[in-house]
Amino acid sequence: MTILKNNHEAYLPGSTIGILGGGQLGRMIALEGRKMGYRFVTLDPTEDSPCGQVADEQIIAPYDDLDAAKELATCSDLVTYEFENVSAPVTELLAKLTDVPQGAQLLANTQDRLREKAMLQQHGIRVAPYAPVSTLEELHQAAAIIGYPLVLKTTTGGYDGKGQELVKEVTELESAFSALFDGATPLVAEAWLPLTKELSVIVARNRRGEISTFPVAENEHRHHILHASIVPARVPQEVATEAEDIAHHLADAIQLVGLLAVEFFYVEGEGLFVNELAPRPHNSGHYTYDAAVTSQFEQHVRAICNLPLGEARLLTPVVMVNILGQHVEALWECIPTLPNNVKIHWYGKAEVKVNRKMGHLTFLGQTTDELLTQIDNLPIWKGE
């Protein structure tokens, strides 16, 4: 660590960054950070993890292993996390042993949907109408107020559509409650919104208070899993500007350090609602790797190391498409004839599984309509 001319401390190249988590997000953080001269140590229970393949060292241990966390702290000048389902108590321990610029509180808030929604409302940000639910009677009461359809969700652990049930009428309440309630942890009942688009904004902030937002991504999901991110988003400019303004406001209000992905529901005629947050690089920001002046992964390194933030300007229209396990065989057949405007990103996961994110393709071109046509003409996603 050294002192910059403006009297703000920064971690300079040569410092070692510890990453809690060894998945593809950690891998891409390390790849970008190594170009800048940083070293990396990752903690992950899977041997030869995606991040471990490119880091200087991997500690192989469960995320809640306190001794492994202490080892990570000893090896690192600062520690970050690459996904939010890591252990909050371990993150709190790390914050006592070394520098965790993101802190533990934001992680804890985003791990629980009720805490997350309360935090958003505290800062004047609109969310869909909701109610906490711990009994079937409370669910009936919530439904009477929220109306139908509604979405019943677990407050912790859900992702890619897991941990939620769509309830269209009163007769479905009991089965949805039984499917999700574990006997202890509250659920959350949310109003179902008639979406026009799903959008997201990646915002970065460093300790000196600089804030930068990447262009808004329009996100298309298939079977509750992100399929494609389209940038520029096909929404009115005032909607895109408002989304970036909300992300900027939130980053400042919570004194963010690092990255925050803000996911929105856009309902034409009603405006924007924040759906959820992710305090780290995000799948919908992968387009920045090839299509922005600074990638979200480099920006995360800059933010946690307290360097000046990079320019987030978009260089070209882009569509990012996820490659899931069921797409791999068709992808291998297509690779020799892929157009030359396509970038391939492969995560190095040992096992191919259905609906598991194995990599992504980035399509660059003159217009997003042209790129979407090109994507539709490939047989990789045939039958979906």
C-alpha cells in the first residue's frame, strides 16, 4: 500500500487480493487483475476451480472453514468475494483480520430478501409490494392485500428461479407454502408485476467516493436463467437514465465499495421497480469484457484497491449470450464456423450439467437487432 498524491491510500500493483469463492466471476476478476500486476489467492472447496486455474494460489476448503479464512487473510493484502452465498460470519471474521473493502453488512443485507427490501425502501427506492410470511394464515392475509398473481419466495438462497413459486389463485397458496417453508425461515410474498422489460445496471464506487455506472443492460431469461443481455437496452432514454440515477444514488447512500448490480423490473406506464441486488460482478455485466472501455472486472479491482475508476463507456452495440450445460455439444460443433464478430469465454468448470453456466459468447456489431438475428440463426439454442 502507498499514498497517492490526493492523500487517499491505494493498493498498488504487486498487492495480493484474496477472493472468497472460486467460480467464473473470481476467474474473470483475476484475469483482469493479473493484467494490472496484482496477485490472487482464492478460497473454494472445489479443486482446480475456475478461479484457482488462473490465481497464484488456491486454498481448498469449505467457505465456512474459519481456519481456511484465517489462512486467506494471512496470504492477502485485501479480500473480496465473488458471489453472495458465501458465509457472512466468515466475511465478518476476515474483516477483523484483514481489509475487506466491501465490508460484511452489504453482503448480509443482500443475502436476505427482507433485509434487502427494507434497505432499498430506507433509501427511497421503489420495490414491488410485498409482505413477510411465516405461516399459511399470514400468506392468506398477504394475498388478500397484494392480490393475484403473486410470487412466493424464500428469503435466502434462491437464484436462477430456484426458491420461488408463482401463485395465480387462492387454491394454490397452501401447496406453494408447503413447497418453500422450512419451518423456521420467513418467506416473502411479492406482487407479480406485468413486466415490459427486465433491466440491470452495474455501478462501481471506490473509497474516495468516485461513482461510475455502466450502460443499462436489457436482460432476457429462459426458464428463469439469464439467456441474453442486450446493450444498449431497448427502452426510452429517460428510463435508462433513471435506472442509472437510481444505481448511482444507492451506491452513494450505502457508501458502496466495489461493484453492485441493480436489477430492475420495468413496467410501461408505471416505471421502474428494483427487484434485487448483487454486491459483486454480475452475469449481465459480462458484455463489458469486450464492449466497454473498462470491464466490470477491472472496475471491481480498481474500486476495491481505491484506484481511479475506469471509463465505463460502451464501444459498440453488444449481445452477451450464456452457454449452459445443454448447449455445450452444439457449441463445439459451431465453433469452427462462428462469425468473426463473436468472442468466446469459457469458464473451465470440470463437470458439464444441465442449466449450469459453462461460458458465454459476446456478439459485437453495428446494431443489436442485427446481432439478435445472428444469434437466432445459430443452432446452439435450438428447441428452446
